[in-house]
Amino acid sequence: MSPPIAILGAGPSGLALARLLQVAKIPFVVFERDASRASAAAGGSGPLDIHADSGQIALREAGLIEQFRKFARTDASNTIADQYGKIHLHMGGDGEETDRPEIDRRDLQRILLDSIAEDRVHWDCKVERVQKEEDGTMSVHFANGKTQGGLQLVVAADGAWSKARSLITPAKPEYSGIHYLTTSLSNENPYHHVAKGLAGNGNYMAFGNKKMFITMRMGDGSYFVGVGLHLPQNWSSERSDLMENPSALRDWLLSEPFSDWSSTQKDIIRHTEGNFRPWPLYALPTEELESKWQSVPGLTLLGDAAHLTVPFEGEGVNIALTDSLTLSKLIVEHGLENLNEAVEQYEAVMLPRGIDLIKRSQAQGKFLFAEDSPKSMLRQWGLPVE
Ligand SMILES: Cc1cc2nc3c(=O)[nH]c(=O)nc-3n(C[C@H](O)[C@H](O)[C@H](O)COP(=O)(O)OP(=O)(O)OC[C@H]3O[C@@H](n4cnc5c(N)ncnc54)[C@H](O)[C@@H]3O)c2cc1C
């Protein structure tokens, strides 16, 4: 017999929901497109800060807060500078505990995966579409030709390009105009001490002239280095000559968009290693989410699938984990017999919260990427500006 609940996607939101349902002894299955547990747990990208008033609450309810604290950097500092290297704000560090500790995405992923019975996660299951059947049950169709039918509830936690979203809303991700290009700087790198001097145990973020430069410490002591800048939507495929040749990309960054940045910031970019990963940043249009959301009994969306936004508030994963907690509590409260009531109440809370995050993130982006950032940003935060 098929389990009543299928979760699509083994990212933070899908796995957190899976763990919370497992704790409550509610049967479920997860379908993930990644080929194996190893490839999912290796999941790259930078650190995530998990907030005390949202993401950490979900991890605590899931019985995972101690595991989280083993990997989290509770004394991470945050430094905000301008393009000339002048520091405008320094928060935390020096043994001071932050309420937003940093954790590598891959560590968070591993903690969640390790907490779920192995046979509940099905790998290499790329969802192609979700369908409502005449008898009211849901079915999930996979790219490998297989189908899982007989489901009472499908929870799509399959991220930005969710295959289930269009059943509920016509909203499609819209390009923000901004790309992140990210790479790294290893412990063995002769310029490691320069990165350490800037970011220490936390994050160094410099802004100016509508651009951003970040250096963030990872759990192994290396640094995640990135730039944010206005580029055309398909820039990374149109400039494959640069994306496939990291030293040419570095030269371009240094001679064009970052040519007038400080020598220390440029030194870090110059000495990064390996390929750059492009992140064109998208968000869902809030007007469509507000006016064109038609709930479908037997289906709902979680995390980025529901409210994808640009990452400028640093809350996406926190809200995604909070969605999982909200939905799991309502499923437990209503029981498997009343899943549709649970979903209705979940969406009544989740959707306005998600729309609010999209709006706040977009507003924040305007200040981060303003001509006179970081001053514009500090003013917006009500902080003194020199
Ligand atoms: C560059 C960048 C930086 C960010 N920084 C931060 C930050 O500092 N702090 C913060 O809070 N948030 C940050 N975010 C946002 C955060 O990453 C997301 O909000 C969070 O990952 C959402 O989790 P999720 O589980 O909903 O989706 P995802 O993390 O996208 O996970 C979706 C899962 O579904 C799987 N999947 C996708 N399609 C299919 C399919 N067709 N079939 C089956 N499986 C599928 C994927 O492989 C993946 O495992 C950042 C985002 C970006 C792009």
C-alpha cells in the first residue's frame, strides 16, 4: 500500500517535514531527483544562518537542535564594508554568541538526512508532473517513466522550479536582474590569511556601486567567496567562454565590474580557486500569489516552491523550515482523515508569511544594490552613517 503523504524534494523544507512527521509516527515517503544520498548530502554552496526565532524552533521541535549546535558557528561575526574596504559595521565575534549561527548547507542537509529512516527517501526520482485522479487521490509521475498513485496528500518541496506549483497558481519565477557568482578559497591558499583577516570566523560583506563582494567562513576553515552584480538573465550561458574558464572570469571581474574596488578585495577574487557557480536570482510575483492562488485538495507547496524569493533577507531557509513545522503540527492535529483541513489552515498562515518575505527581500535588495550602498542600507536599518 502506498503511504498517504508524498513529499517531493529532499531539500531543507522537505526533509524537515519528513523528520517532523517521522517523530509524530505519520507515514510518508520522499521523492528526490538527486541520484543518491551521497550527492544530496554533498550539496555545495555557502553557509546559512539559522535564526533563533524561526529555523532553530523547527530544528528544536524536530529533536535536532543539539546536532545543529555541533556544526553551527555560534560566534560568527558580520562585517559590512564599502568598495574601498572601509568598515561601516562590525557585529559579533570575540566569543559573543549570536542568535543567528551559521552552518554549512551540506551539514544542515546531512543532519536532516541522518534523522530520517533511509528507506523513506527514494533517490533518482525526478518529478515530471503531479495529477489529481478522478477518485480524488493524487499521483506523481517521474521522468524515469514510473508513477506513484493512491496518495492522499502531495507536499511539493521541490524548490524554485516546482513541478506542482502550476496546479495551484500561474505565478512563475521572475528574474531579479542580479546574479551571484560564487567560488572558494581553500585552507592551503597562500591568501587564506587575507580572507581570514577580513571575515574571521564569520562573514565579510562589501557593497557599493550596485555590486556586492562576500567572503564567508565555512565549517572546514575555507572561505566561500562570491560577487553579486547586475547581469542579463542568460549571461552565464551567453558567456560560457568566461564560465568555462575561471581564470578568464577572474580577469574580467578584476578589470571590469570590480576594477575600482579595494586592492584587498581584489586580491581575494584574484586568488580564489576553481570554477565559479552562477546563481541567477529569481522571485515569485507577489501580486499573482495574492490574487491567483487556488488551493487544490490533496496538494500543497512548501518552502521555495511556495514563495521563492531573492536571498537578501537571509530568511529563505528559515521560513522553509518554519513552513515544515506549521504543516506538520496541523497534520498531527487534524489526523490523516482530515488532511485537507490541515492544508487549508497551513496555507492561510504560510502564504501571507511567504509573500511578506518576498516583499521584504526585494525591498532589501534595492538598498543592498544601491549606488551608495552600504550607506543606503545602514540608513534603512536606522544606523548612523559616517
Ligand atoms: C545564492 C543563494 C543564497 C542563499 N542564502 C540564504 C541564506 O543565507 N539564508 C537563508 O535563509 N536562505 C538563503 N537562501 C535561500 C535558501 O537556499 C532557500 O530558501 C532554501 O534552500 C529553500 O529550501 P527548500 O527545501 O524549499 O528548497 P531547495 O533547497 O531548493 O530544495 C529543493 C529540493 O527539491 C529537489 N528537486 C527539485 N526539483 C525536483 C524534481 N523535479 N523532482 C524531485 N526533486 C526535485 C532538489 O534537488 C532539492 O533537493 C539562498 C538562496 C540562494 C539561491
